[in-house]
Amino acid sequence: RADRYDALRGKPAVTHDGVAIRLLGNIELAPEAAHCADRGAEGVGLYRTEFLYLNKSSDPTEAEHYDAYRAVIDEIGANRPVVIRTLDLGADKFSSVSGLLSVEKNPFLGLRSVRLCLRKVDLFRTQLRAILRAAAHGDIRIMFPMISTLGELRQCKTLLNEVKEDLDEAGVPYKADIPVGTMIEVPSAAILADVLAREVDFFSVGTNDLIQYTLAADRNNEHVAHLYDPADPAVLRLIRTVVEAAGKAGIDVNVCGEMSGEPLYTPLLIGLGLRSLSATPRKIPEIKRVIRQLSVAEAETVAGQALSMDTARQVQNLLRDQLRRIL
Ligand code: PEP
Ligand code: MG
């Protein structure tokens, strides 16, 4: 029950041995930013802006984007981080909107997300303008989803710079030094994390897609749900690769998939080196409770053991034992 966690709201997310963990909330609509603050999140770690398309028959205008982003800042406060993820349309998300997509045989491997934005450049520019303008009023950061190559990331950054020049020329106020990050949710991006890390200010690991693409198991298909496992050693190795690359490059790394909202995985993620987690606001108090009972040394032991295991089942058993021990 939520009220059981009320006492935790004002307490810091600090491990038993004094290491601070940043807890952020995932939102789909601007008013949900209030839930983040309410559940004790420090900010918004993932704003899934494609929900601006929900129940709409036409593309959102720049003003609609801008108003939504300003509303998030108003809800959560100008000094708290808000990571705005650019449109992740396609695949299972509103693929029928305003004739954006033709029918694809493999939509999850198709013109999804940033691939679509780079094809529909006007749609992308509209959103980038709104984000840059709103960023003048709060701690907004921009994040690109589904990046699978360095070239794609560079294309996004080039477009962002072009939009900045347009705003400069028009004398429109915006934040020029907005932090730029990329999601790591495609195995190629995880494997090349050291290369991508040189080009961005932060990473956010999208485990929902990273798991589905690593194991080639559709995240929404019950027939292959037994393969879709956050504890799979292949997934753990990729997360470790990403955290190490971020550490070497000196950039922030966060996890924003459902995995970061599951207490079972909290010790593992902390042990793998994560110090920032973004989850559904409802889950924040539970995660904070686990963090406060856990020491980093314990977490590192668990992660080390997990990484030496061969199957997801072994890792799951280890994590269940560990959670029982600390709660
Ligand atoms: C993810 O893939 O883990 C993620 C956070 O993005 P989404 O669930 O919106 O695809
Ligand atoms: Mg994703």
C-alpha cells in the first residue's frame, strides 16, 4: 500500500553505507510529473513524448509540444531534471497516426522512433524547437531513443544544431547548452557504448527494448515471454559494458526500463555500478526502501555472482535470495 511508504518520501535514497542513488520518475503525460514529486522522485528521468499523439488525428504543433513541456516544469519545479525523450513512434506505438507509417512486416525492426524522425524531418524539427525553447525555463535535457549507430546519433545532433541556428536567427530565446543524451536500447548501441559515450552527456539504458532485441523476443508476445528475461546473463553483460563505458568517459548513466522499477533488480543494478534509476512513480518508494537497506559492497557481491552465472534462472534465484535477506 502506498501510505505504508509515506514515511519514506522525505528520506534520501541513500544506501546503508552512505552512497546516494538518484531516483527519477517515468511519465507519459505532463500531469504525471506531479506523481513523481509526490512519490519522492528527484525529477523526471523519462518523458515519453509520443503520448502527445494519443487520441489525436493530426501531428502536435510546436505550441502543443511547448505547452506540454512547460507544464512538466511547472509540476515538478524549474530546478529538477526533466529528461525529454524525442518521439518514439512506430512499432506498437500509435503506428496508425496521421498516415505516418505504411504497413511494415517487422515494425519493431522497421521505421521506428528516431529512424522515423530522421525521415520525417519537419516533424522532428518541430519537436526539437519546442524542447529547446522550453529548456530556457527549467532543467530540461534531451534524449534520443532507438539509436543504433554512431551515424544516426550524429544526424540527430546535426539537426539539433540546425534548429538552434534557426532559433538564433529568429531571435527566439532557448537554451543553447542543453544536455544531450542517448538511450541505449539496441544491442549495437550497448556494444559500441564507448564510441557513443564520446558524443553525449548521458546514457539511459532502455531495458524493455534492450532485452527484446538482445534475446530476439518480442516484448509483447506471450509465446516467447520465457525468453524475455531481465536477468539473462547476455543482458547483464551488455548493461555492464554500458556502465563501464560511461564511467570511462565520465558521463552519467541511468536505467529507465521496467527493470529499474522492480525491487528484485535493485541490488543487481546498484552492484553493476548504477547510481541513477528511473521508474514508474508508483514504484519509487519500494525501490527507495530496498536502497536504504542495502550496502554497495553487498550489491557488488551479488552483481559479481550474477555475472559469473550461465542462465537467467540461476540469476533469478540469486536475486530472490538476496531480496529476502535484505527485506
Ligand atoms: C525501454 O525500451 O526500456 C524504454 C524505457 O522505452 P519504451 O518502454 O518507451 O520503449
Ligand atoms: Mg524503448
